[in-house]
Amino acid sequence: MTLVLPEWLLIAADRPAQRSWGVRVVGDVIDEVGPRDQLLASYPDDDVVDAVGHIVMPGFVNAHVHLYGTLAHGIPPVAGDGPDDFWSFLEDYWWPKVEDALDLDMIVAATDYVCAEMLRSGVTTFYDILEAPNALPDALLAQKEVVERRGMRGLLSFEATERAGPGIARLGLEENLRLIDACDPAGLVGGIMCWHTTFTCSADYITEAFALAGDRGVMSHAHVNEGVHEGRWAEERLGARTVEFYADLGVAGPRFLASQCVQLSQRERELLAELEVRVSHMPLANCEVGGGIALMPELIDAGVVVGLGSDGYVNDFYEVMRGAFLLHKARLQDPGAMPAETVLHMATEAGAQALGLEHIGRLEPGWSADLQVVDASFPTPVTAHNIADQVVLWRNHSDVRDVMVAGNWRVLGGEVLDADLDQLRARTREQATRLWKAG
Ligand SMILES: [Zn+2]
């Protein structure tokens, strides 16, 4: 039994912060929250983690990451002019230079390094999407081993696709199933069924994947309208826009996570809300690929559950939060758009909901003991009314002191336990060099 006793306790994004409150952790869950003195008096024999001068708040949920994406940071540009739209970004660069050239050693190195990097920035749960057609089979099982060793809560998936022929298409679905079947439902690692998009997967293939997910009681996931390309393609080739097509197919619903959702029609936005489709938002990566700015405040107002993700681009979750916090204010010319509390909610509980996970993202009794201890020495006073703004705007990964996942400390004093970051980084750089030569 452990008492974690900070200066400020942020139980959840939608609750006022409590000064001099703490949490009691028993096993892998939060047992009790309350005033510091009361907890100390009630549980004199518990271990005490003193976090005076710090904020304790829920761990982050990175609802969409490509762990292997790190290997592509700074990759030499493609010959010629380089990608000039989203389609050529995929076809001329991302597929041939990165995803098709990935092998197991590269994937394992990136997984290990990025898991440590995410832990360091307060992320306790993540959802990874791997597309590496030439690393099949066994890529997901290799990743599972790494994530379990790091002690993170990770949902893994392979982005199944028909773009590389029927053999790879089959292997992709099987890879997801083998991972899902290999995971202990009570464990930290699980699986999600995943296919790429409507422009690389047929209706029959998507229907089959969705049914297989239903059989196993797991969520399904696809990238949806990351730029203007997919919606237009679907209109021309399928006679309906992407979300309309998914609705007709019976896929769009609460068991479907539609990530990106950058370029939606009015009708598609209405359908996401009506059918309770889950959504994840990647503000910084949307900028990177020139996809546009997703209408997330509008979707949230319509009642859609929206999580936040790094997309494997900038993985420091404080940076990702700032992207979500600032981008929509500029677009809407409204400083009140996307308040810090909403961003924190997306980064915690809503992210877990988007992934179909329960009792994750709040520090309430019975909820998972996934938390972070963050330095609270700001140059201006912290108050209950400004704490969300202080955290979202003025903290970085380097301010995270300790991180707990399911009752176990994974970061202490800013050090990721059992991880030599220099060595993990060096191994990743070695594998990135191989990838750059291979692609
Ligand atoms: Zn993505």
C-alpha cells in the first residue's frame, strides 16, 4: 500500500484540483483519495511517497502512435520535388521509403526507445498502429514482449491492407488475430483490429476484419480522411463519403475508432456523433502532412468522444497537448476555443474511452493506478482555477518526476526504470541508418 502525497491532486480533468490531497494505491488500483493529513492518520503503516511541490494527475493516454515513425525523423528527402500532397506523401515517400522497408530489428528498437520516451513524458497507455508488410509474421508478438518488459499499458495492431497483394492482406488480418489471442485479458497489453483505409481495402475485406474483431470483443480501427484524398476518392469510387460508406457497411459505431478525421463533410460529422464512433486527434502530425486542421471542438460539442495522439511524430505529450490547445484558437479566432481542461480530458480519460478501455484516466477509487508526479514550481501561483492551463502550457516531459502504471513505478526521479536511454537511442539510430539505406 502506497500513499502518494502531492501539493496538488488533479483527480480528473473535469474536477477542481484539490490542495494537499493525496491518493492511496493498493495493488493496481486507486483505493482512496482524500486530504493528506486524513490519509496519513488512517494509514500510518503505508509507504509514503512525498510529492510536496508537485502535482499528481492521471497518466496520459496516447490514443494513436506509430512507434516505428521515429525511425523516419530526418530521413533523406525523396528524389525530385518531394511530396506535394497527402497522396504523394504516402505513395512516393511513406510506403516505399519507410513502411515497406521495415524489418523486425528496426521495429523492436523503435518500440523500446519510444516506449521509454513516452513514459518519460507521462504517457502510461498508448495505442500503436504498425504497418510493415515485409516484417510479417510475428512483428506484433515481438512488440508485445518489449511493451510488457517496459510495463506500459499498450494496445497494439497491424494496419492490414490489400495494397500489397492478397498474401500480405491475409497475413495482416492474421497478425492482428494472433496478437489478440496471445494477450491475457487481465494483462497490460491487448490488441485492436485494424485496417488501413477505404482506398487500400475493399468492402469485403473491411467487413471481414470488423466481424473478426466482433468475435473477439475488441475494437476496430482505421485512418479516416487524414487529408482531402480519401473523402474524394470514396465519393468517386464508392458513391459515398468515407464515414457514410462505413455507416452503410455497419462498421461505424461505438466499437469503431476513426483516427484523424481531418477533412469531414457536415454529414460525416453528424454521423460520427449519431453513431457514437470514437475519434482520435493528432494536431501536430496533421500539420506535418499538410492534411489540414480537424474540426475537433465542433465534434466534441456534438458529443463525440475524442482522444489525443502523437501519430509517432512528436511524442512528448506535453507538446501534443499544446498543439491541440493552440491550433483551434487560431482557426476559430476564438481564445476560448479548446480550453485546457478539454485538452487534458482528451489526453487522459477521453483517450481511454476512445480506445474502449474502462476505468483509466481518472484518479478515483476503483480506477487504475496510472499516474504521474509533475513539478509544480511555476513562476506564478498555482490555483485551482489555473492548474490545467499551467500544466498544458508550461510543463514539458522534463518536469515529470515519477510515473506509475497499474500500481508499479516505471519512472522515478526522472529516470525510466530498467532503461538506459542512451543505449536505446543508439540502437534506434543504428536501425534508422539501416532503414534509410534500405528504403
Ligand atoms: Zn496514423
